[in-house]
Amino acid sequence: MHRLILWGARVALVVGVLVSAAWVSEAARPVRARDEPLRVGYDRAIAAGMRAPRARASIVGGRGASIASFPFQVALYDPRAGSPAAGFFCGGVIIDATHVATAAHCVVGSGSSGSLEVLAGSTSLSRPDAGSVRDPVASSSFDSRYEPASSDYDVALLTLARPLWSSQAPPAVNGVSTIAPLPVDAGRALAYGNPNITPAVIATASGWGDVNPAPGSGPGYPTSLRAVRMPLVSDGLCEEAYAAIEQTITPRMICAGGGRSRVDTCYGDSGGPLLADQNNPPRPPGDYVLVGLVDFGNGCAQRGYPGVYASIADPDVARFLQLGAGHRATPIGKQAKKKRKKRHRHRHR
């Protein structure tokens, strides 16, 4: 299921959506009928008009983190909810002063630009840090090849109403700056985030998503940023895992987690960063390379099911994020109705 959430009635959404599926990837494997939906339904229901729980927690099995360690991380929220904590539903990555990368399923159905803003430079959603910026989204587009049923090409680009900084040189990712870009570079993503090497690359993800991996229990959305480290999973192992539920893993996807450690990204983390270190030993945050964007999984932290991310190493994904040539985001109504006629194979985050 996609790893996105929205604002509104917590109990009604949890009962209505989590019963029909189990969100992001990695803890004890859930007992699941063959036709039981995977993570997509939750995000789809939200995009179709349902309201999601108020933000309160994030990332399963992770730890608290400072925005200075992830200054490229932003929160997407609906300002009509009254605050970033109440309206939060997805993450995103600053790639330059006026652009944020995120997941297509986060913006398809977002409606007018006035219904979407980003919060940059803050660890907390409930009490935004001094120096943080709330920036309206002027326009958003998603890859024209995006396929909701399979989550292929699940990437989008947000154009902000105002630059996040005014200096000619961008701020550095140095552990001090709280707002800074992390450029899209397919070559570096492949070089430092190759999932098919041994020993496995240890990746890092951040966000404000759900911290509760249990499919039937209520979500927990704290308002402070969290981060988690987990190994990348080879293409072959990831394909084998998801073949059991007839979910295709395409070349535009990269997988992480899914082992016994019960750590993972989860609902609300969609669109946020998956990172690899350039240096050995690692020297974060200055050596971070963007290797993926949070997408979906079979529940959160379910053993045997890695989390799935849009792969920055794929030339098509990287090219779209660098050029932004795609479809303008529009309401999801027709797509949502079409989607409900099919069996959901995964759950977006």
C-alpha cells in the first residue's frame, strides 16, 4: 500500500482501510488470503476523498532524528487542515530551490495548488522550528507513464511558489543547515545504492510516517521526524517475495528491509528519501546520495516483504525528476473508481 496519509477522522479511516489491507513492509509475515489487498488501498481511499488520521508518529523501528541530519526532507500537507501536523500526508525531497520530488500517488487527486503546501526546515510538525518555511505548491506533475495498478513510474515533481533560499549557491548538507537540496543523480545512485552487491548496502530512510507495524491496530503518527537504517535487497529476492502476491517489481523500483529486524518505512512516509552513503565508513549527512523515494509494501515491517521504492538509478525516473515533463496532477476520481474494480496487490505508503 502506498505510504501516504491525510487529515481527518482517525478511527473511521483506520477501520475502513486497514481492514481491507495492511500498509508498508517488514515484521512477522501477516496471514493473508490470496485476494486480500496490499498497501495501495489506503492511499487510494484518501485520494478519492476519505480523510486520514492526524499525524503523530513515523517509521517503524527507527529513531528520532533532527532535520539538520535530513535537511532535504519536507512534509507535504493540506493547509486547509489548519496546521502541518493536522494536514500532513506524505514526504518529499528538496532537489533544488523551487522543486521537490515525491511519489505520484501523493499528488494525483491533490486538486488545486491551494490545497498543497510543503513544510521545510522543521523536525516537528506540531511546533515548526524557528527558521522553517511553509511554501505553497504552485504546480505539480507526475510521470505520464505512471500506472496506479502496478505503481510503476510512481514519481512526481512539485514546483514551489517561492524559492526555499535566496543565495546563488545552495545550502550544503553539512549537519548544520536545516534546508538544503539533495540532487537527483542516476549515476551516483547506481554506484552507491546498488542492491545487487555483497555485502548489502545499508540504506537510510526518514519521515513522519506510521510507527505501528501491526495490520489490525491503530496507526501512530508522532509529529517529530524519525529515521531508520536497513539493508538494500537484491532485485531477485524482492521479485521472488512479491511474486507470492502477484505484484510485479519493475526496473523502476528498488527494495530495502524485509528482514528480521522489523524496521521499515510506513504509511505517511510516501515520497520521502531512501539514502545511501558515499563514504566508507559513512559520514552522514554530507555523504548522502538519493537512491529512492518511498513507494509501497505488503504491510509495514512484515517479515519477508521488503519495502519498495522508486529507483533514482533508473534513467527514466531520474530524467523525469530533472526535467519535470509529465502530466499535470488532477483529481483522482475516475482513476480511483477504476482501481477499485481490481484486486489491490500492494499498499502505498
